[in-house]
Amino acid sequence: MPGAIAPFSLMCPGRIHFGRGAAARLSEVAAGFGGPVLLVQGATPARTAWADEALAATGRAPIRISVSGEPTLPALETALATARAGAPRAVVAVGGGAVVDMAKALAALVPATGAVLDHLEVVGRGRPLEHDPLPMVALPTTAGTGAEVTKNAVIGVPEARRKVSLRDARMIPEVAIVDPALTDGLPDAQTLAGGLDALTQVIEPYLCTRANPATDALCRAAIPAGLSALPALMRGEDPGQRDQMAWVSLCGGIALANAGLGAVHGLAGVLGGVTGAPHGALCGALLPHVLRMNAARVTDPAARARLDEVLAMIAAAFGAATPQEAPARLAEWAKAQGLPGLSDMGLTTARHADVAEAAQASSAMKPNPAALSPADLTEILRAAA
């Protein structure tokens, strides 16, 4: 008979609409808003003109903020002043992970009374939000971060050379609209980095010490789906495979928000602040080498079984003769697709020890399935260089 199931909680948006054509539901969702709407979009507003029209159809001309690059503290403070001046009652995000993170931060901070640093982790005071965030709708246009279903926003702090989180369970968007058609035709570099990020975010929650039956169910199905879809997309455009990657990304966002991550994200969070490199590319460069080191250091039998299961999936996807060869084959494949190493992303050997030390203190590192020493983390950085 099946054994007892340990208690767990599951946080998700109030509604998730998934599928081609789902973006058309924006008008229906926005019709329920009671006032001005803040539209957070990417650097090319013409790409989101349809969202302007959808909001206009509800009688609400949006207040617009464009995001170019991953959000930083100065950019957030500037955008927050603009947003507060418009007194929005709701927020809509249409864009990649950087856009969604900026929108989540604005939804959280527009009602707040203090400074941004009052609420940022690590470099700030990390204080809880005093007021509920504004209602928010997220429509991702990339497949990778899963930010449309997570409870944090990642903010770069240039002075500290760190990326840190603004985090609160209430920051999960009220509605996530995941329309894979919005990801059609993404450039190969974005597809690759986003896809490797999505894969990392279904692999790490499955391997981490805080996994639960709900996240396991999502990750067990999503890992092989992503391992199949990403190589197919690197061979050529395919709407069906775009659908699969959007699903994997969504699963990863739910899984990481409810279980945890591991050493890939522990290192990537620090590296993002040090190098300014895209988060997905950092995760892709680190993933094979973290898997290899975890395999060498894991001691718990149940964690070993899960790791072996994941390595077998990767081996099958990339033609490795044995699961032990899977990390090397994954790294070779990613490099052949054009993924740069950490050195090409701006990490110097002289920074390895500092990055390893900072990563050990990261909240993402805590549920890693194996205890990794600073020397282990430094070796990962060297191998990923």
C-alpha cells in the first residue's frame, strides 16, 4: 500500500489560462479591474500594441512603462515614481522574465510607504510588505523563467554587484495567461538560454530537499518534455515544441515557488550581479557541472535515486552511453548550440573564490541535495568557464 504523504502547501495564481489564443482573454480579465491599469512591457512597445488595444477595449488607457534589460534598483525606483504618479489599481505585464519581475515589484511597492531597500533581501532590510500588492496579470513572451507564477522579483543592485529578491507570497500574480504563440519565432540565443533555464527549474526542484508530491508530479513530466522540445527547437521552428517549452517553463515556476532550487541558482544569482550576464545563460552553463558535482557528493539514498533518474533522462535525450556521461554530453550540446562559457560572460578566475563564498549564503543553495564546499563550488565555476 502507498505510504503516508507528508504535509505540504501549494501556492499558485488564482487562475492560469494556458494555450494558443489564451492572450485574447486579457480583455475579459482586465474588465474586472476598478481603475487605471499599469502596463509593463518590453523595450519595443510595438510588439505589445495588441495589449494596448485589449486594455483600451475595456475603457482603460494604460499607464505604460517599458523595460530594457533585467531590472535594477535605480530602474525600479524610477519606474516606481512613474507608476505611483498614475495611481494604478492593477498591473499587467507582457514580456519576458525581466518585464514580469519589474511588474511584480511595482505591483508590490506602489501601495508601500517605505523605501525599496526596506523590502529587498540581503542588501536591504528584508521587511515584509505592509500592504497587499496590486492585482496583477502576467503574460510571458519567453519560455524560461516561470516568473508568471513565482512569489519574488529579482532586482540587480549595481553598487553591491548582487542580484537579490523582493519576496512575498502575495506577489504571485493573480492571473497568469500563458500563450505559447507569444514565444513563436524567438531568436535561437533566447530560445536556448530560456530553455536551459526552464530545464534547470524543473530539475532542481525535483532534486532538492524540499520537493513535495505536487511539485514532483509536475517535474517528472516536464523534465523529459523539455529535454525533447529544446533540441527540436534548436533544429527549427515548431509551434508544438514551443507549446511544450511554455508548459515546462510554467511547471518550473510553480515547482520552484513551492519546493526550492539548488546550487545552480545559488551560483547564478551571485554571478548575475558580478557579470551582468543573462540568467538563463548562466544557468545553462552551470547545470551540467552542478549535476556532476552533486553526483559525486550526494549521500542520501533517496536523493541519489532521484539524481540517477534525472541523469538517465538526460543521457537518453543526448545520446550518452551511460548516465554518468550525461552532464558532459549536455555541456557539449549546449556549447555546440552557441552557449558561451562563464569566462566569455565576464567571470574572471580571480573572482571564483568570492563567488563561491557568496553563493554558499544564498537562500537558493540551502535545499541543494548535496552539501557542497567552497572548493566544490569553485571547481564548478572552473569547469563552467
